[in-house]
Amino acid sequence: MALEALDDVPWERLESALERHPAEEMGRVLRRLALRGGAATDEDCSPLFDCFAAYTGRVTSVATAALPFVVALACDPDMGARATLVLLLAAVSERAAGADPGLVDAGWHEMWPAQRPRIRALLADPMPEVRREALPLGGTVGALLERWHAETDPTVRLPLLIALGTVAAGPARTGQVDRVRAVVAEVLRTGSPVMRVAAVHAWAEFDPRAPVRELDLLVEVLSDPATRPRFEATWCVPGIDTAFTREDVVSWTAHLLEGAPRTLLAFVVRLVEAARRNGDTLLCRAALDEGWKLLVVRPSAASSLLPLAGALLAEPDDGVRYRAAHLLAVLGSRAAPYADELAALLDDPGEDELLEGTVGDHARWALTRIGDERALPGLVERLYALSQDQYSCGYVMGDPHLPETGDVLAPLLAHAEALLPEVRRLLRGDDMGGSLTLCFLRVLKAWGPAAAPALPEVVALLDDSRCSPHAVDALVAMGPAAKAAEPAVRRCAVLDSSGDHRKAAWAAWRLGGDRETALRIIGEAVLTAEGPGCAPVGLLGDFGPAAARYADRVRHVMEHSDSWMRIDAAVALWSITGEPEPTRSVVEEYLFPVIIGHDVYDPTLDALRALSRIGTVSPAARATLRTVRESDRRLSAYRDYRAFLQHEKVLSAIDYVLALP
């Protein structure tokens, strides 16, 4: 690359992709790379990625000007980090092809075709890693087929096969599919085991049913311990520094089967069974991970995965037992047949290096979900100890991980008497607003009157503005047993906002105080709220017909709010007027999106609870709920253990509503 040519470019006049990387910086970076020559490293190329900023979706004039220089560096056999430069070209090309035309510099459409011959020449470069990174730049089936017949390096040949499938599936490639299908079929018939799996992946690009038809082949190869090292030796793909392991390929293959959940379940089960026969713990972990992902979205998978998980509790591998215990925990009462096996693991210290908690922690949680009292001794103390670790070991939210303390304790109302002494002790010693104070207050609220023995500890927390709103909720939930706390709630002077003061007035009334004073304070707040979303209509609804003078304002809030506030206002209006309409119609609006596959969010559950209070449901909503009830999908927007908890709540609420007259 001629440095003089770099100097001839008026970089200062060009548009950069990001202000923090001015156009002049592009010229400086290219010069440094050229001067580094064969000593250039991936780190030297990093500033170039910043200057192109392809992730912004824009291709600016500075990118157009820089393109021929980057191509020259990538094609220079004496240049270092050439594979990284080719990776940059592929990334920019992909972004330009998919970008809004208005965001692509006009000159790019001339510059890129002009450089295409040199770019495609990289497919035949002497360096395998350069050839591999150039595959996304191949462009046509013809160019890739030509390379296929010449390529001998297995680390290039495998991604080349998959690239053929990708290009054949692209727009206007219909006439090329038969040529690619012939290549894939030949590899399936005569290729090595790893290449045959790659052939299935290539075929899936233009025929999604191919992995379903080839399930036996996939299971046979992926479960053969002898083939495992061959994956890591050859399964390389552009843009990834390291080769895929056999376990990586299991995950990728499972993704291909997502459109056929029954086949995917069979794939998982057969891999787990083969792994157990062969003592292949890595395969067993990988297959269980895919089974978990399927179970999160498909409740029907439980019937096959439950007995597998129960049997795997006895496996010697910590990671396998960990996953099995977590899977049983999320299945709740269905795991009851394995309660004894879970109880035997309560002190199991086994861990997975990338996931949080121990086998024993998940076994204990599973027992609480079953309702087995063997989980209770030491439960609160252990949850508190785990809460002191500020950093989760789980890298991905969808991975198995420990439940929040409240999610474990709140459902244990039947065991509140046994658990309360330790909760009270920790509340006294949690340093006013410590890591679990608010959580414990929410648990006490869920336990309601059963939490009344904790009255002294909760009253003491009224003096802390961080805790007082939650303490008020807990006291109200305790009911008449907390009547003695009414003066303390009324005098609570540390509440920080006007909303907190209104809540305190409401709580004082609920605990036996003056109703008229509370109604006046809350009613005036509803009338004078700056916007519908700021009005405390939920509190006002508790007063029923006594709040009739505020009904018009509540109706206004209902008509001009959205999601949870609108539902709150609708229910408050029903409580005040006693009329099912328009409350029912408003609430039912939040049910109908669920039938067309939308995820279930909190407003959906709020709507179901509102219908339960109103006591009536329309024929259309009833039909919607029946359809949802019979569907095989997890009724939650979460993709971790919370999906199961919310699913159970939604199903319970649906069943209650469907039982209404």
C-alpha cells in the first residue's frame, strides 16, 4: 500500500461514523498498520474497527475512502493480522448490505464492486485462516463451488460447506440449490463423521426439515466419544477465534431443531441416555442445557425430562447433579417422587464452575417447592449467607441460577411459624436496610396474618425511609393483629415523598384509624395529580362506594393511562360503582394479545386477578383463556426459573377465572 496515496486523501473533509473517532483518525490508523507490516497484530487492528464503527448501521464517506487501503493491506502477503482485516471487510460488507440505503455513502456502491475481484481472490489465499475469514465475501454459489473443489484444508472445507448452504438459501438463489444439494448429499454419503454433521447444518440453511430427517445421524455422531476431538480440530467458522467443541456443536444443532420441538426433545433425551451409557459427562451437561432451554418454553417437555433428571441425581459429576437438581426444582410438585433423593443431597457441596450455588442449594429449593419439611432446617440462614455474595457466578440470565430469597420463602406460608424466628432474628441484625431487609418485608407481606409475631421488628423499621413503605405493606397484610401499630404508622415522619404519606394515611385507616381523613388525603391526591399515571387510584379503590365523589376522576385516569395503572383505575372504578362495565372490557384488553403468541407480562396477571375480583368474564375472554390454557407454551416473558413461577401463577389465575359463572 502506497503511503503517498494515504496522504492524498482529504480525510478532514470526510464524514466519520462516530464523533469520538474523527475521520482523520482513519488515516492515522491505516498509516500505523502499514508501517507495522508483518509485525501488525490483532490489537493493532482494533482502532480500525472503531473508525469503521460498522455496528452503527452507517457506512460513511470515510469508510468508502478507507476501503481500498484495507483491501490492499489484507491482500499483502507480508502484512500481519491479515485474517483480522478480512474479518473487518466481511463485517462492513454485511452491514452495508443490510443498512437503510439512506445511511450508506453513495460512493460505497461504486467502490465495493471495484474492489470485489481483489476481495474474492482472498478465497484462494495461501493462508487457511485468511481463506476461512473470506468465505462470507464469496458472494456466489459458483465462486464457492469452485473453491470447494480446490480446497483441501479441513478447517476451511467445513465452514465452506456451511457457507454454500447459506448462499444457496439467499434471495434469487433458487437455481443454485440443486448444485449445493448435490454437494451436501455426497458429503452425507461419503464424508467423515464431523463433515456429515456439517452437511446437515449446510442443508438446514435451505431446508429446515433436514435436521429432523437426519436425527439418527446427528445423535450417532455427537454421542460417539471417539469423534469428540475431531470437532475441536476442524469445526472452525469465520469470525470466531477458536474452534467449536463437540458441546458447542450440540448447542448449535439444537438451535436448528427449535422449529420441531418434539424432535428436539428426542435429540436431548437420546444424547443424555447415550452420555450415561458412555460416562460422557461433558455431553450429558451439554444435552441437559439444551433440555433446560426447551423446558423453559415448552411445558410438555417435562414428562420426558423429569425422570431423566431424577435418575441423574445419582451421577458422580457435580455439573450433571447440579443441572438435574435445578430442573427438578423448577418443576415443583411434579418432582415429589424424587424427594428422598433430593433430601440426600442437602449437604452436597458440588458446584459448576460457571453457575452459582451448590447442588445442595438447588436440592433444598426443590424440596421447598415440593413442600417437604426436610428443606426447612437452616433454610433461612443459608439464603441469608448466599445473599452476602454480591456477584453471581451465572454469566447468562437464562442459565440455571439460584432463586431470589423472596421467591423461595414467600410461597412457604404453611411453614411460616417454623421459619419466622430466624427471619425475625435476621431482621433485627440486618443493619436497617441491609441486603435482605426489604426482601424479608415482602415475604412477611406474602405471609399476611401468619407473620404477626414479627410485629415488633417491622414497627422498628418504620424509622428508616428506605424500609418504611415496605414495612407499612407488611403491617397492613398482618390484619387486625397489627392494630397496635396504627399510631406508629400515622406518626411515621421519615417518609420521603407525598406518595409515601398518602400510603401511610391509607395504612393507618386499614389498621383501625380514621377512614374519612385517609379518604380525603387520597381523594385529593387523585384529583390534583399532575398526570393520570401519578394518581393513587389503587388506594382509592379500597374505599368502595364511600369514594363515589371521585368516580369521574378515576374514570378519566382509566381512559388516559396504560398497562398496570389503567387496570388499577378500572378495578377502582368497579369497586366504587359496583358496575362490571366498563371495567371488565378494559381489563380483558390485556388478555387477548396472549392468544396470538405474545409473552405474558405482569399486566396480564393483573388483568386475571382483576377479573377474579369482579367475578364475571365475557364469552370471548373465556374462549381466549381456554385456548391459552391448552397451549404448549410457557406463559411468561422470563427465560429462567422465574418463567416457571409466573407460569404457575398465571395458570392458577386462569383456572379461577374459568370457574367463574
